[in-house]
Amino acid sequence: MMTAAQNERLTRVGPGTPGGALLRQYWQPVALLDELEGDRPIKPVKLLGQDFIVFRDDTGRYGMLDRDCPHRNADLAFGRLEDGGVRCLFHGWLFDVNGNCIETPAEPEGSKLCTRVKQGAYPVVEKGGMLFAYIGGGEAPAFPAFDCFIAPDAYTFAFKGFLDCNWLQALEVGIDPAHASYLHRFFEDGDTEASYGKQFRGASADSAMPITKVLREYDRPEIKIDAVDYGLRLTALRKLPDDQTHVRVTNLVFPQAFIIPMSSEMTIAQWHVPLDDGSCYWYAIFTSFGAPVNKQQMRDQRLALYTLPDYMPRVGRFNNYGYDSAEQRAHTYTGMGHDINVHDQWAVESQGKIQDRTREHLGSTDKGIVAYRRLLADAIDAAEAGQTPLMVVNAEQASAMTGPPSIDGVGPGDTWGNYWKDADRKRRDASEWASKV
């Protein structure tokens, strides 16, 4: 059982905390490219308890700066985007994407004050329709050659959503293979042909059986955990009739992402990014190995549950997550609709702002969560000792990290270990873009 001190160490992320010091050594998603479209491409961002602005300047460069102007701390989120940077409304001071103060127009003619002023600035890169920023000191780690980062734009779609709870409990739902048979149980099987863009609504690869039926009728998975160079691989096995096995391979990418199957053709890479100790965003890149992604359909489906501009959920504590007792009796296990994001949102938010892990009683199916917490605690210790933690990698190391395979399918019961590898290879060979990598 975890102590209160251990729970604090793993969950707190603000400046000066051990957990926060670790997470600052990694690239963090901070915005969708969609958020910087339109006539005012600037937005405030909170990350790990600190306040920033993310923007695109009038030359097309992306940048991230500290939110308060270094002159007298006015809010740069309201600044003017002009003349190659962000201009503070208070006195017109102008800062570029590198934090250089390039004008102090209210000062006397010939003043050199701007040469002595530097605004906090942070590297920003675009990957898969999202902006990632690095706010740690020293050199940023390299990005692994994962599918979500190397697939062409037409084959990826990015989205996000707010969660009113600590990042760690939000992440842990994704490395719990057993919960899907209950939390995401549907009492009726829908049309698998109409499942595009919806998780747990289609059929598994190499099978006509709806995944809803698999989860409902075979609810005691055997779970295997393997340590890999990027974190953990989790394999959930469900024995089916006729000596077949449902095989679901998911991945924990350290420190705070998982990569899971969306359908037989699509995967989801999802990060859980702390705004502060008590709230986070999930950011996801959906990657298709088959046809190009129908981005408009995917976006419309998700905007049915989230409001712009802040990607806030339309259901939550404030309206009991849309709970309907009649639906719970007859249609879904939760009574909270057919979108699994709502189910997961209830599960993690109902634990409180920060889950009190001193009161939990873990079972054998929680082995992935136990393994991950051990990795996280070890990495925090390593960072405190000045050592290089897991997944802080250089370009050579990152280039060798590919995939990772993420499969949901049905194969022969006695060769499941080869099945998922063969299924991954088959999908890649048939892919317009992945076959060329």
C-alpha cells in the first residue's frame, strides 16, 4: 500500500517538486495546431503549474514564452502579434519567439534597454497536428520514430480534452486492461460497419466478432507485462471458443503516454499533461495505417462532447456525467452514454482531484499500474540523483524506437505471441505510408 508521502511524490508537479522536475525533462504537448488557426493565433497555456503563452508570429514561426511581461508583469496573452513577435499592450515592448526583446518603444531614442532584457522562451516543435514544448533546462531529448510522429499529415488527426483531476490517475486508466469489460460494457452490439472514429465499437482484426461482445462475454483477461526500451508493453488475452484468443497489445510510453489500438486500422497515442496538481488535458494523435483520416468526421464526433475554445467536456460532475438509470438497466454498464471518453472521465474524476492511494486495494489485474508506478518512482529518484531517467534519449537512441505495435485482434490460441507481431507486420506491409518507412 502506498504512503501519503509516496503519493505526494508521484502526483505533485509544480516548480521545485520531485515529480515536476522529472516531467520537465520531456517534451510536453501544449496546444493543437487547430487552436492557433484564425485571425489571432495566440493562447494562454498552463503547464506543470506555470503560465505561458503559445503563439504563431506574423512570419509563421511558433513560439512559447512566459506569460508575464518582464517589464512590469502585464499579461502577454492579450498582446499584439506584429512586427515579428508579441507586443505587450502596456508599453509596447516586443518579444520574438526566442524571448529576445527587440523593441522598447516607450523608452528614449537610442535606449539600449532591450539588449539587457530577455523573456523566458522555450523550444516548440510540431508533431502530428500538435505543438510540443520543452521547459526543462539543458538539451531536450529526441523524439522517437514512432508511427504517430512519422506518419504523413493526411493519416493523423489530433484532439484533446480537459479532465478535472490529477494527471496520474488519468493516465492509469489507460494501462488497466481489465476495466474495459465493465466500464465500457454495452449490452447490445452495434453495427461494426458504422464504427468509424469510435473506440470499442468495431470488430477486432481477423474476426467478425464485435469487440463489444468480446469484452462483455470474456471478462477475465490474462494480463502480461513486459519491460521495453520505451516503458511497458501490456498484453491482455481473452480465451475464445474454437481454440482462439483475443489479443490486445497496448503500450505505456514513459513518462506519461500510452499507445493503444483504436481499430484494426488506427491507433491512438495519448498523453496526459498536467496543468497543475488538480487538472490535466489528454492530448491524442490518431494514426491510420489504412485510408487517410476523415478529419472532419473525427472532429465533429468529438465536438459533440467537448466545447471550444477550451475543449471542456459537456458532461461532468456538474451534470452527473449524463447518468440515466434506465439506460444503465438496459443498454450500458454505466448509464453514461456510448462514448467511452465519458466513462473514463467519470472513473478518474470520481477518485477526487488527487486520488488518495493510501486507501486503495490493488488486485492482480492492476499489475500494469504497479509496474508503472515503480518506473515512475525510480525515474524521479534518478532525476534527483542527477542521472538520466528513462526515455530521455539522444537522436541515435530515438531513431531505433519505432512503432510500437498496438494490436487488437483474434488469432490461434496457442500462437498468440507470434500473432500480434504478424498482424502488425501485415498491417504495415499493406499501408501506403508505413510500407515505405
